[in-house]
Amino acid sequence: MSKMTRRVYLDTGVLITAWRGLGSAGLIALEMLDDPDLVLVISDAVWLEIMPKPLHEKRRDEAEFYQAVFDRAERLPWSLEVLRLAQDLARQHGIAAMDSIHAGFAITHGVDDLVTTERPEKPLFRIKQLQIRSLRSWTR
């Protein structure tokens, strides 16, 4: 029996954790990036959070690592629909700006999971229309 493919939205913290590769969270993040049964989904918001600094500071290895993930992933572009939903989510649940934007992307594009490095007690986890999982508790 073959495994079911899952579309998994990765927030910025997951990529940073994978790059650093430290501890069990780093190992889990790296395994996710290499898992052929996962369709990685990443947004323009993740790019904007993660790429400018290593590019500007000429940290070539780090920028190439992130770019390789972007090249493998399904990339979601900005849209007013995502931003409007993010505003609603932030207002309803008290979620920080970028977390609400990531959730807006994930909901709008119908991913199976949003994986984050946020702790489960954070406001992001109040959203009920999306399965949100902490990297630390990731299992399939």
C-alpha cells in the first residue's frame, strides 16, 4: 500500500531550523525537506522573511540551501484574498502578523498541514479551519 501524499505548508522557522540542523527539531525539519511523500508548500511571505538577509550579507551556502527548498516546493504568490483572510484571522484570534499571513496562505490554498516552530500555546493554534502542527510534535 502506498503512502498518501500530503501538502505541507512550512513556515519560516522550519527552514531556519533545517538550515541550523541542531537537535531533534533540526533532524525532523531536514527529514521533512527530504520526504518524497510530502509536497512542500512555501509562500512569497516565507521568501520575504528568509532570503533577503543571507543574500545581502553574502551568506551564499545558506541562501543556496533555502533556494533549493524553494525550487522543490510549490510556491504560493501574494494575493489580496490571502491578506484579507490574514487580517480576519489576526483580529479574531490575536495572531501576530506573519503567523496570520502564513495561516492565510495555508487556508486559501487548501494545504493539509501548516508546520511551524511556534509552541502549541501560541494564538496561531487557535485557528480551527486548519491543521497546525508544531515541528517538535511532527509525525505522519
